[in-house]
Amino acid sequence: MSTEISELRHHALWAFEAAVDAVQPDKLLPQALSRISLEIPKGGRLVVASLGKAAPGLASSWCEHRAHVEDHLLVLAPHGTAISSALSDNAEVLFGAHPLPDRAGENAALHLNRLASKLGKNDRLLVLLSGGASALLALPAPGLSLDDLATTTNAMLRAGASISELNTVRREISALGGGGLIRAAWPATVTALVLSDVPGDPLHDIASGPTVASPTGADEALAVLDRFELLEQIPSSVTQVLKCRRTLNTDDAHWFKHSRTLLMGNNRVAVDAAAADLKHHGYGPRVEGKPLVGEASERGSRLARLACSLAPTGPAAVVFGGETTVTVRGSGVGGRNSELCLAAALEMEGAGPCVILSAGTDGIDGVSSAAGGIVDPQTTNRIRSAGMDPAALLKSNDSATALSASGDAVMTGPTGTNVSDVMLVISGG
């Protein structure tokens, strides 16, 4: 690896670290709390529910900056998430599976639903919400089972459905999505502070919108399943429930009159922090305003072509945020970020000094142990030196194996936050 490429890689990794640091809960929650009122009527109770991949960090920050001591603090996070002793001493901590729901998540969601349903009109529910909570809140809608949720979710993920398409369906088949938590807590007042992991920040798609009304219904859910040709692959109980729900009156705006949902942080905060770090190191970074979405391998090839086009202009960088998708055709190990990187590496073979990084701010990429990858024009040679065919690995969706062999996997471990992905294209000129 040349000295110049090595330096570019260091700058890319530093910029990604800056992006993740900027969206840590202890930086975002205090400012969000200053924008809301948590006054509790005499005799009322305050219940705090911190949900999602960033749940422990949000709960810890709440304990440090809270204006009122809560009557109950519930934390729901993915299995294996680190929990400090201080938090475990002050909160009820529950776990569930991600991205496919499990029985523990179902039990946790049922417990939250019961907790909310016991609240009265003088009580308040504060929800600290982050991405990943859709899978964790695995309480099926009436008439459905946990297996129905898991099978449908898995089929959509393998088909390459976007987060918006996925949650259009999940809002209809889960009990707490699409404002279900608001309905459970009625007549209590609900305030939600949201850390967005969805491009564009549509509140109804973040964690399937447990505190906001759904703009879609059963018809849209059936249309999504039909578009991906999944109606014959998912359990018949799901299609039956959706067809029955088509006849229901979904005008439920009155549930949300006394509740409020606010955004406290998103992908753009991370992207801007990465750009600022690159500027500090002498680049003239350009921030792409439109989220990067679509098939990961195609987007990786496009970013590689962009990297090559930057080469004659001197040190330059382009920063993207977003979330791509993968249509699974093989049985390999990987995720959207590593797949994007492997496709980029194949496209940029023989190019001048440049690097591409794509990684999840949560530190998790698909079913791999990496956050994503960082590749350069020599990556494919390193993969071949390890006795592997990079093109064949891409075809079998085995991108994490490829990047691990070449030393190009980005390993962070769980970061305690979650605002989707950051992609960096850097050229040395």
C-alpha cells in the first residue's frame, strides 16, 4: 500500500469517527430536552421508555440531565448491547433481537404496552426513540404471531426492500407501530424525542412510528408485498389480516392531539461532522444533499467512478449519507456497506490514489461483525493474494469475507448511536 493511499485511509477513518462522535446521545439529548416541557400535574407520574440501538446511551444521558425524576425507566436494546452498572441499577433493562424479532422482544413489547395502558390523564410518557426499535417492539397485531412477523420481515429484507417499504408493511402487522404506543398510553400525554436512522427523517418510518400516525394503510402494505412478489411467500395469515384491515376506518387523528414527536438528531449531523473533519485535514469536501439509496453494488460502482473523476483536481472529498439495500442472491456473509465497498473496489482497480469508505454509524453492517469497509485501488489485489475471487464473492453476497481477507473491514463494535450510514469518497489528486 502506497504512503499516499495510507494517508487517505487514515483521513477517511478519522472523518468517520468524527461523524459517529457527533451523534452520540450525550451530545444530542440535552439540547432536545431544553426544547420541551415535562411538567407533570399534581399526582401524575412520569414514565420514560428508551428504545432502540441507542437506548442505553439515551437513557444514561437522560439520567444525567433529567429535569424530573421518573417513576419508571424502561430500556429496550438489542441482545449483547453493553449496559453500564449505573444504568442497570436505575432502570428496567430488557432485550430483543435485531433485525429479525424474537420471543424476548415480543415479551418486552407486551410489557411496554401494558405499562403504557396503565397510565392516566395526569401521567406522561417520554419516549427516547432510536432506530432498530421496529424489530425490538415485536408485538404482533391481533390475529398474527411472532413467526408471522419474523417470516415477513426476513422475506422483505432478502428481497432488497427499502426501510420505507419494509416499515409500510411492519406498521400494519405490529401492534405498536403506526401510533400504536400512543393509543396504548391514552389518555396520558406522550412526548417522543427521536434519533433518526432513516434518510429524509420521515417520523412514521423511524422505528415504524410508534408515536405518530401512519400515512399508509393495508392497501399500501399489500401493494409493497405484491411489488416484490412476496404474497405467496409470506404466511397466509398476514395477507388475511391485511385484507381485513382494508375495511377499517383509519381516521385516528384524535389520538395524537395531546402528544408531540420531535427530531433530536439525524444522518445530516453525522455527515456535516465528517465533512468538517476532512476540511480540517486540507480537503475541500462537498456534501451531497440527497440521501444515497438504491442497490448497494450499483451505488458502489458509481462512487468508484466518482473517485476516479476527482483524481485530476487535487485533494478532494465528497461526503454522502443514506442507506442502500441488498437483493440477496447468495449465501455469503455481509451487509449493505461491505457490498457497496466490494463493488467499488472492483470498479476502481488500477485507478490513482483514492479511497471509498462506507459504514454504519451503529457499528453494525448486516450479519457481519464489521461496521462496513474502506477500499482503495489495491483492495482487489489483496483479496486475490488471499486466494479469493472478489467478483465471485460479490456475486454470492460474501462481501464481509472479502474485506476481512484484504484487511479492509471497518471494525468499531456497537457505537451506542444509530443514524444510518456515512459514505466518503476521497481522492489524493
